[in-house]
Amino acid sequence: MQLKIKMEKPIEFNLTRIFEKDNYIIPLYQRNYAWEENQVTQLVQDIWDYTIEANESNYYIGTLVVHKKEENNITYFETIDGQQRLTTLNILLSVLKNEFSVSIKNGFETKLQFASRPNSSFTLKSLCDRDLKSNNLNPKMHQAYLDLKKKLSNLFSTNSKIKNKFVEYLFQKVIILRVEVPIDTDLNHYFEIMNNRGEQLEKHEILKAELLVHLKENKNDSEAFSMIWDACSNMDIYVQYGFTTKYRNSIFKGVSWNKIPKSFEDFIISFNQVDNYKEIDEEEVDFLYLANSKNTYTIDFKPINDDDNTRFNSIITFPNFLLHVLRVFTKKDIPLDDKRLINTFKNELKNLNQSEKIKFVKDFGYSLLKARFLFDKYIIKREYKNDGDRWNLQKIKTGEKNIKYYASTFENNKQIIMLLSMFHVSFPQMIYKHWLNGVLKYLFEEYDKNEENKINKYDYINYLESMSDSFYYDRFGEVELDYYDIIYKNGSKSEASKIKEDNLHVGTNVQNFIFNRLDYLIWKLIVIEKNVAYKIDGIDKFEFSFRSSVEHFFPQNPKNGADIEDVGEDFIDKFGNLCLISRSKNSELSNYSPKAKAEHYGKSTTIESLKQQLMIQKKDKWDESAILNHQMQMIEILNQKA
């Protein structure tokens, strides 16, 4: 018997109201605050986007499910669902008040408390009071504060005129729906219901059906489009394995699977020529059935071996991939936000007549197949193998007796893997993967330049390094260019020749890409160019990971009794004293002396940061002079162009 709970009618609360009167308790059974940088900054980015585009309409950021209770004549709301979002909003208010002089009524910081977690409650109060030097702050909440500060600083610097509009929209138009469960609700049963909810149809499945409508008069067209869409939709397998065995050799032009059809029409010819292929004359093809059938053509999917089916993890989701393909296909400034997936496609179709719509859908279908083929072969995946994982760049290769296996795409992939992973970890959010769009555009154009349809390894490296230069000089120079202009108008070749150095000396606000670019250039200097002036033990094992915390090598708040020389406050936030590491390492060692940090990292089997390794070599005398000398060397490397 299914248990049903009659919920109270949802009430709309804007940000001004949510923390105005009511008190909220996060119960002990809820997990502690856990949002990472991409979730925290995505929330702000979404609100920013709606501020610009939504005019006077509200922006709904989700539901807050609460259980009303009374204790000692005090009413409070136990938060059952939505506590991560609620906590982030509370921290956001502190950031706006402290860092951007936004007038906010006092008291909000005590409206949210954590049952049996006094440290979390203390942290919210400390963040509101801008007491960031305490050693007892919840590290996740503290980092969220720093991430929000960096994100807002970046947004406000790009468009200072919209700051006031953003703040007004945030407080008045950002809406959270609060839903009360009945007082006598059995919360154990409630959680059981929450965990067993059925999944809704995804946006890309709805989009598929809407696009297929334009092909419904032609069975071959609708079947071909549906087949391509289904094969491409699983981003964690190679696209060849998205098609059934009997189609692969025909579609990918032979047993090597190394080429694709030249057009949508060529694709139809390919699968019509398959041996034993039967026309579906005896029963009508229902295009809506094709649209809603996820696995119509993957029933006999067979991986290279039993372990390879779940061996890879894609760096992007299918809905976001669709938007990248659309941007490359149209060469328009298509937003890469999958929340707007369906409307973005509708906008492209709305002014076309019916014949143009048919052509658009078929040409996009072919572009989707081509993009997936190139993506699988030339863009990194995370490979899980032998109880470990790593970045890899592989293609499907055919050996004796047509046995398929994975092999390196190029004879030596390492430099390309380092470049691609450097970009990927610098921009973890899906809507900011402009680098990926630049790479797909490059691969699209290069693939058609020669009859062999091969990508030249060294040209590829040159393009990636050139794009790194553009992202550095044209985003942090005197004039900040849009990513679309950098890629589509300038061909990823930098216009500027120097940056605003002030962007390097802002402590925790230094952008992750700058640190990752520098680490790549240090790696290249030592590993590729064999520069003997620099040496880092174990550098061959270094790989880029998702680091998001800026460490001050000389600590901002030295531990009591730390045996270190004084360094002036003006030097603490300088680029020479900074590096990018993981959150856990930074929170664990943030107040230790350079010597103590060096001793700790010396025992580690992994390298967090190449810049940090060079700083550690100067640990015995890390003073103002050492900071400036290191800074000069690092900026010289950072400013190298491809």
C-alpha cells in the first residue's frame, strides 16, 4: 500500500522574507553542509542570468520542505529538504553585506541554526561578523563564503552597472517555495517516499520528440535521426557501440570504424545497405514511439570486453553536448545552459518554413554524429581501470581478426592530455566549458581539410596552447573579450599582449585558470623543454585535478608559536605567496608555517600544485624577498605565449 502525505499549500518567500521572522533548525539526521564550488557559484550565476533576461518575472530556486515545531513557546521550522540551498543563501547575505557594502537587516545570521552542530551555527555568525580568522570555522561554509566572494567580484567587475539591479532582483524576485508537512507526519515514511519517487522525462528526450515532429512524413529520415540521437545520448561509451553490431561496419565505413558518413543522406544510404536489413513496410513507424524509446537500437550492445562498458566517464552531459553542437553547427552565440535547452532550439526553428525546418533537423542530426565521433577520439575522458582512474585520450583500433581494442589516439598523448585536463578542471561548471566549444569547432574544421580526415597532433597542440593564450590575455587584459568573440571571431588567437597584473595579486580571488595555466607551463618547461633551471621530483606523475582553494604559503593567520619571520600584510595576497590546492589540504594546513607545510607535503605521494612545489624548495627562508623573487619568475613563465 502506498503511503500518501497531504502537504500544506506551498507559500512563496522571497529572500527578504525567508530570514525575516521565522527560525530554521537543521536537524542532526541531515548531513552537514556539503556544497562544492560549482554548486555555490552556479546558484549565483543562474540568478545573475535571470536578472539580465527575466525582466520582472520571478526566479524560482526550488522547494524548502519543513516540519513546524514548538519548543519552550518558540516556533521553529525543522528543515527536511533544501537545507544546502538555505545555508548557501544565508552565507550569500554575509558576503553581500561584508564584501560589497549591501545594506542588510541584522539578525538573519541567527535565523538558521544547526541542532547538535554548534560549530556550524558559530560559523554562520562568524561569517556574518567577518571573523574569518577563527580556527574553528566549518571549512565547507568558509570556502563557500570565499567562492561566493570570488564569483560576485568577477560578475560585478564585468558589468558594474548591473550590481544594484542584481541585488534588488535577488531580494525581491528570487523565490523559494516553502512547504509544510503536517505536524503528525511520520518522517521516516516521508523520507521513504522521497527516495522512491519516479523519474520524469528528461529535457533532451522531450527535445528529441519535438525535433522528430518535423521528420514524421519520411520514415527513413525519422528512423535515421532517432538512431543517431540514441547512439549519441550515452556519453560514457564510444558512439560506435551505440549502434547495433550489424550497423557499425556500414555506418563507420569498414571494419576499422575510423570514418563517418559525409552527410545525413549518406548516413541513410549506409544503414540501408546493411546486409539483411529489412525495410519496415509491413507496419507503420510511429515517430513518437521512436522519440520516447531510449534503447531502440542498442539492444545487442556489446562492449570490447565485459569491463569496458562502464570504463569511461564523460566530461560533459548529453544536454550540454547538444548545445555545444548547436553552437558549432550554427556558429551563433548559443547559450550553453541546459536549463534553456528546449527554448534554445525552439528559437532556432521559429523563423524557418517547413522545408527549412526539415533541413535544419537533418543537418543537426549529422552534426551531432560527427561531433560525438570527434569527441570520443580527440577529447579526454576519465578512465577507470585496475582500481584507479586517470585522464586518457584513446581511439578504437582494429587488430587481427577484426578484434577491437582501445589505443592511444596519438603516439604520445601526454601533452594534449595535460592541456585538455588543464582547461577542464579550470572550468568545472557545464555552462562555462567554452574551451570545449573551441576544441569542437577546431576539430570540425580540421577533420574536413584532408581526405584521410586525420587531426595532426602538433597542430592540435598549437591550437590548444593558442586558446590558452587567448583565455589568459584577452580575458585578463585591459579589455575583457567575450569567449564567443575569442573563439569565433578571433580564431582563438590572442589580440592582447599583456594582462592587468592586478588580477594576480588579489589573494583568494585569483582565478583558477591562471594557476592551472601556470602549472601546465611549468610542466612543459621541465618535461617537454628539459629546462635544467627547474626541477621537481615526481613531476611525471602530476596530473590536473579539481582544485578550488587558494592557499597562502605564508599563512594569513599563523598558528600561535609558529617559528616564522614576519611578512607584511601587503605581501600576503601577492601572487608569489599563492597556489591552488584542494579544499581539504588547505583547511587542514592553512595556518601552518611554510616549513610545516613543506614537511607535510614531503610525505605525500601526489603533487597538488607545481607552483607550490617550487615554493617549498624555498621553505627555509620564505620571507618578503623570497615571495617577490618567486613571483617574478612565475609571472615570467605565466606570460609565455605559444
